[in-house]
Amino acid sequence: DTGVSQDPRHKITKRGQNVTFRCDPISEHNRLYWYRQTLGQGPEFLTYFQNEAQLEKSRLLSDRFSAERPKGSFSTLEIQRTEQGDSAMYLCASSLTRGDLSYEQYFGPGTRLTVT
Amino acid sequence: AQSVTQLDSHVSVSEGTPVLLRCNYSSSYSPSLFWYVQHPNKGLQLLLKYTSAATLVKGINGFEAEFKKSETSFHLTKPSAHMSDAAEYFCVVSVPRGDTGRRALTFGSGTRLQVQP
């Protein structure tokens, strides 16, 4: 399968613990995005990378959240001191951009986080 | 700013009957529009996209959508529903953000399609 992969698929953690999620994009894609999806809602943008540079962060991304894409390939999203409100599905997507042309985003299966 | 309104949170049809999922958008720019489908425990899959070419767009699995600028609508249709079409469907508007180079995706809240046997 050469699609976007995410690990783990499910994570249950206690309030106050730190968690880290990983996303492996489609190999030739230079852009990578993180979204959060809560129950009954569509995904909301969190942050995005072009290659290894983090170019934009949403106001939804509090100081407890950090994302990296160190070599322009896979990315990690870390949440420190988790809160119950962080419970959601975290989605990763990737896309290819060449010049002014930007192609559609391909989504991974998501990591479902439950904070107890 | 851009936004998307999916007019129905739930739609139920019988197998073999037509499907209509309604979407209205608002955008200050000429938008790109997409429909994504999300099956349980699976990732979002692109069904079709409109990017200012033909206004009637054909997608996968027999779905199509028509861009109507005068009505700011992008409704999704399928002539005959199949049991496997039961899923959550998202209408998405995409506009460029000139300051970061990103094309911002704004998702609707979704329409859950049920298909009855």
C-alpha cells in the first residue's frame, strides 16, 4: 500500500500524559498536513509543512502541540499534558505541489486519541 | 473567508434509488470544490473535484456533481444507490492562501448516507 499511513491507529491515554503520533506521507509528496476531527464534524486544519518547513499553524494548535517533519519525509505530532478536550481523530494528509499547481490531498486513516 | 454548508446531516435512501447530497459554498475567490467520502475506520477518499473546468464533474463509483455558480451550489448525485455507498460524505472548498502558499481546505460538517435494502 503506497498511501498515507499513520501510527498508531488508536491511542488511549490518561489526562496529563504526553502522546506522539506519526504520519508517513506518499513518498513523492512535498506537502504534509495535520487535521483534527471531532465527533460529528468535518476535519479542521492544524498545521502544514512544505518539505521540512512548517509554514502555517492554526490557532487550534495550542502551545501543548508541536509538529515536526525533520527530513521532509515522515512527520510527528506531539501533544503534551493531554486534556480530555484533546480526544479526537487526528488526520494526516499529503499532496504534491509543483510550481503554482497544487494537487489534491490524500488522507491517512487517522489516529483516534481518547484521553481518560 | 470561505465556508461550506451541507444542508442535510443525514440522508436515507433505498438501494437502487437516486442519491442527492446537497452542498452550498461561500468564497471570496474562485474556489476549487471537492467531495470526500469517509467509511468507518478508513481514511477520507476523494470522490471528485471541480477546478474551474467543466461544471459537471464525474467521480468514482458513479458519483457526479454539478458546479452552479449562480446558486453557489455543488450537489453530489448518483443515479442508483448501492449498499456500499453508506458512509459519511464531506463537501470541501479550497481557496489559495497567498501568504503561505497553502490551499486551505474548509470542510462541511458532513452528511451521513444510509442505504436501506
